[in-house]
Amino acid sequence: MSVYDIGRVCVKTMGREAGNYCVIVDIIDKNYLLIDGIKIKRRRVNYNHIEPTPDMVEIKKGAKTKDVEEAIKKAKLEKKFKEKIAIPLH
């Protein structure tokens, strides 16, 4: 098991969606993950551009956006996903 498992809730740290929460939907290869979320479109992202959190949601590998949103609601993390956190500049 790795920190970057399918269903792990993460925070995007780079790009225009920085500060938004997302869920890992699939592991593409050693450098890239597929993420999805309420305020984040499904996309490929580099491991270095997200920060894992202790939260997990129950989804299958490659789950559809609708299934991801339902899993977020079921885990009672909807409020967290709708807020944006401040990312400090490096």
C-alpha cells in the first residue's frame, strides 16, 4: 500500500485549481495519477502537484465522476470539497 491509493483525498498544490480537494481515481504510471473531484475536472496530474490527506473515500478504480461525487457525500466530506485552502508560495 502506498500513500497514493485509489480513493485517497488529496489537495492540489499547483496550477489554477491549487487549494482544491480531489480524489485519486486511477494510477496511470510511476509519475502520473488520474484525479477527480467536485471543483476539479477529471485530469491527469503529476505526483508532485498534489498533497495526500488522511481521508479516504470508497471508490473503484476508474470510477465515473458521478460515482466519485456520491462517495464524497457518503463519506460526509462534501463541505471540505467545496472550500478552498490557501497554499503557501514557495
